[in-house]
Amino acid sequence: MSKIILREIGKIYRALNSFSDSILKLHNLEKGQYQYLLRIKESPGINQQNLSSILLVDKTTTAKSVNKLVNKGYVTKKIAVVDKRNFNLYATEKGKELCDFLDKEEAFVTQISLEGLDLKEQEALLKLLKKITANVTPLYNESKKNKKEYFINLINKENEY
């Protein structure tokens, strides 16, 4: 049963991501770039490190996506006042206009996704998903610290039962 839960979450993610990516190609956005743009608009002045943390993505992937958004005119980078090695990120007017569409697209897929669920069911689902997120976030963070051998050993040990 437990494997099925994560597989269903994966199906939901892939279906919604594929839908969004296909629609957003019309705006010259590549896979997943809309997530970066929305977070930048929601948090003006955010730096790439914090953006990576929010999205649970490595810094290299974030840097590549942000640079593509800059090149397309959706985002600007300004050197941080406190630490000149960092950049603060801001949505441009063009980026903000696209975010208006992205907000509508998000509302559209949310409405379809939650159809048939009453408010109590939605609240219960959110509570459960937050628990799962809290469980897996440390796993993600630790895996980024090059502890892969540790996890391989742990996985093999867990499967001995």
C-alpha cells in the first residue's frame, strides 16, 4: 500500500508538470522554469541559494534556470549589497505579466485537481502532504552532502527484513 501512495503522488506531479510545460512553451519557458519565476516574483530580492532551498533543487540547476530567465527578459539579477558575491533576483515587468498568467494557470489546475474534495478533505490532504514533506526534506538535504554510500548501506540494511 505505501508504495502506491508515492507512485500516485508521482503521477500527479508528472501529469500537472507535463500539462504546465506544454502550455508554457507558448511563452518560451522550458521545463519547470515557471516554478523559479513564480518564487522570484513572490519573494523579490531572493538570492539563488534561498531559491534553491525553497524549490529543493541544487544550486547549479537553479543558476542555469535563472540565467535562462534573465536571457529571456523575465528576471533581473542585481549584485547584493551585503555580499557582493551574491545576486538578488527580481521579476521584470515582462516576468510579472507572465506571472499573472501563471497564477491563473495554477488556479485552473488546482480547481481540476481538487474537484470532488470538500474543504475538510482538502485540509486533511494538505496536513498529510506537509507531514510527508517534513519526512523527505531532511533526506533530500542529507543526500546533497555526498552521503550516498551511507544511504546505499541504509537502503540495503532496511531491505534485509
